[in-house]
Amino acid sequence: MRSISELKIKLFADGADKAQILQAQANPLIRGFTTNPTLMRAADVKDYETFAHEVLAVVTDKPISFEVFADEFNEMERQAHKIAGWAENVYVKIPVTNTRRESSTDLIRRLAHSGVKVNVTAILTLGQVSDATAALAGGAPSVVSVFAGRIADTGLDPVPMMTEAAKIVSSHAGIELLWASPRELLNIFQANDIGCHIITATDGVLSKLKIVGKDLDEYSLETVKMFYNDAAHSGYQL
């Protein structure tokens, strides 16, 4: 049986629901936070900066990433410096390209070497991992976020690629590899075993931590009882 106590990887909570962030902040297992504009929209966040400052009033001692939302690199750069100025524990998420497939590496390099903590996001290939890592090398503390869950969604096993990504990133001090968009709790242990530094997950995945190591015979019986009780409560008859 696996155990939470064996994990060396850092667990980050991914989301934009303030109530869930407050709950996660009090959880000693949660070591940081990530957000993005899509999650903010889903949480009905109306004012980006107001939301960020409200969260930062609570999350003062753990890293948290906020993303730029421009498509032109000069505007990304302006937004990045503004976001970075909000608090010392803020990382700025920069997409690996803009919507025209133009690489963000020059911007990433400038930001990282000007002291901005950068989280390079939306990475899905080893070439992107290599380019982002090279741009970040020698700069401020930074994160390379590989969307392993989206790789899995295409029918590919993300573990071999993430294993290679860990080798690339780990050769540079101050850069951490993040397994993004996990689809199931098993991904936490997979990421841990190949040497990822961080995994970020939504509340739906993190809520399953409480059943890690659960006896499978007992879990089987609980499942049987669930089916039986649901059928009984529904009043089904044959």
C-alpha cells in the first residue's frame, strides 16, 4: 500500500475558489497554489487584481502563481512586472507561446534575469521543456509546468516524457518541474516517483488524499453497500 508520508513531491492546490483556497491554506499537506484565467472565469471572478489581493492577504507564506492574460509580449512583460510586485511569494505564469505560436523564450529570459519568479505554463513537449529551461537558467527561482494530464488525454502515457523532463530541469539549480493537470490521484505518486518537484491539482483530486492506503477489501464492501443503498433509496423494483 502507498502512503502519503512517503511523498517527497510538493502538493499545490489549483483553483480560484476563495473558500477552497482558505481551506487549503490551513492544510499542512498543501505547499503552494496555482491559478489561471480559465479557473478564475469558472469561479466567477470579476476583478482579477482585487481577487489576487484578497487571496494574498491569506496566502502569505506559500508560493502562488498568477497568469498574465495578454497576447503581445510587451504587454505580457508589463503585466508580469505588475503581478510580481504584489507580493514576494508570487510567481508569474507566462504561456510558452502566444496565440500565434510565437515562442515566449526571449520574454521568459528577460523576466527571469530581472528577478521575476516565472512559471512557464502550457508546456506539452520536451522541446518546450528544453527551451524554457534554457531561458530560465541562471535567473530567479522558477517553475516549468508540463501539462501531463493533457498529454494523457491524447492517449499518450505522460510518464516517459515527464521522466525526461525531470532530467532536463533537475540539471539547473533554482528551477522546479511541475506536473500540471493530473487526472487521478495515482498521478501524484507517479510524479513523485520520477522526481517531479511539484504537482498541482484541483480540489476534486486532492479530496481523494484521505483514501490513500485504504484497505481494498473494505473499499469493496463500501462500494457494494453504496450500490445497494442507492437502489433501495430510489425504490427500484423488478
